Amino acid sequence: MFGNTTIGIDLGTANILVYNKSNGIILNEPSVVAMDIHTKSVLAIGQEAKEMIGKTPTNIIAVRPLKDGVIADFDITTGLLREIMRRVTGIVGSSVKRPNVVVCVPTGATSVERRAISDAVKSMGAKDVTLIEEPVAAAIGADLPVDEPIANVIVDIGGGTSEIAIISYGGIVTSTSVRTGGDHMDDEIIQHIRKNYNLLVGEATAERIKMELGYAPIPHTEATLDIRGRDLLTGLPMTITITSTEIQKALEETLGRILEAVRVTLEQCPAELSGDIVDRGIILTGGGSLLHGFQEWLVHQIDVPVHMAPNPLESVAIGTGMSLEYIDKISKKIN
């Protein structure tokens, strides 16, 4: 069970990562599929497909089959997983044929959504599928002592969901899952530019704006960026200059929802574990936590130490692959 044949999959809204104990992160690709709508054949996946978003002819669509951390289109997700498995086999060799697979799911996923993820992974040739909740995987991947009776607080901000959980002795004590994340920040930026400049920009441009000009609500030196899009009044291409201050304001609502979820989770924490949180603080993982000034802003808002995980983008995938050993350790302690 714990040999080379166990792989961990972080089935994220924005990226799919595959982890194997012997090789580490084997694959890291955007969760995007380009397919021909007539033949239903998959033409490209990952980075290649992501570059096609908004640039394809009418017979080809580039879609994200995962929404808010769960499967939105079962058939396309199955095709994506099969192609990923083929690539993984090519990288690692025949040792991953009929692997045992551990997949992470959002804590707020329904039983139907969990079954869809399990069925999709089984259809790619997995021998056995184990589901693990995302915050637990993130905590394991961030090297936290999750199998000990002390509070480990994880704030995992992904593309589709933000997961906040307090983990102790291998399980979730209390958690909050909000379907808000990096993709929603992109949407807020698109709406802001449309409303204020009558300019339509695509997902890729919005993501670049977020990475370059996105700031949490903290004082900062204002930066500017020239962006191009389609003028909604004339229909012609147009270039405008936007500032980091206005993008900061556009992101306030999304960040407010994440902050509220963090507060709700901390309020539900048992009194005995509260002392641990004051001493040990909160660990940030996920791509959304890399927003400029986010860590500093969160410390100011909740007055608790906030630390960044060693590898925030890969924590969940690494923890997913390592999780079975922790589950095994905990069960041995109980026996």
C-alpha cells in the first residue's frame, strides 16, 4: 500500500498536482482541457490548453471541468485524468499501473460530489481510491504535527475554495469552507474593469493583474500596469493604465469573506486548543495566500501569528501523497 504505487492527487480548480513518494511532485498542470465539440476528443490539457482560453475557433472549447474544488463536468474530468495518468506513467514508468490513489476533497463537498471524484479517479485505472479532506492534506504537506493532540490551524486559499480548519490528533476539530478563492478574485477584477472602463478583458489578463497589482488592504507603494482589452462601446481594441490601489479596492469583498471564515473557525475552537493557536499561530497555504500583503493583513486583523507554509502551492499535493502513513500511525496508536 505504501510503495511506489501510491500516488496523491490534488484535484484543484486551478491546477492538478500529482505526488509520488519516490519522485516528489511528478506533474503540475493547470486544470484546463481543450476539446473538439463535434468529436468530443481531447486536443490538449494543462498549460497548452490554458493558453487557448479565449483564443479558439468555434469548434474547439477550452474549459475548466472543476469548479469550486469539485467536478462540474464528469466526462471532461475523466478525460483529463486519463491523460494525466498517461503522462505520469511516461515519467515514472510502469510502477504506477493500477496505483492506489489518495485524492483531496473540500471539507464542504457533498456526498454526491465526493462520489463523483471517486468514480472519476477509478475510471482512470486506479486500484483503490481514498479521499482526504483538503486542510488535513495541506497540514501534512506543511510538516505540521497533525498526529499530536495540539492545535494546527490551516488557511488554504485555492482557486475555487478557501478552507480554514483546526486539526488535532489527525482529524478536523472545526472547519469552515467557503467557495471563494483565486478565481473569484479574477472575476472581481474583470467586473471592476468592465464597470469603470467599459473594457472587456479575459481570464488570463485578470490573473496577470492579480499577480502583479493585487494587494490585501494594507498601505503600499502604488504600482501601475498597461492592459489591453476590447472597448465595449466601440468594439475596438483599447489600452488602459490601471493602478494597484483600485485593484486593492476591487478585491476587498472577496478577502472580507475569507477573513470572516477564519474568524468563525477560530470562534468555534475549543478553549483547550485556543492557547496552542496563540503560541503556534496559523499556517497559510494555497496560491491565493501569495497575494501581496495578505499575511501582514491577516496578522493585523486577527492578532495571532501567521506563517507561510514552506511550499504553499504544493502543500496539498505533498500531504495527499503522505497522508496514508499518518492515518496508519494514528490507527496504530489507537490499537
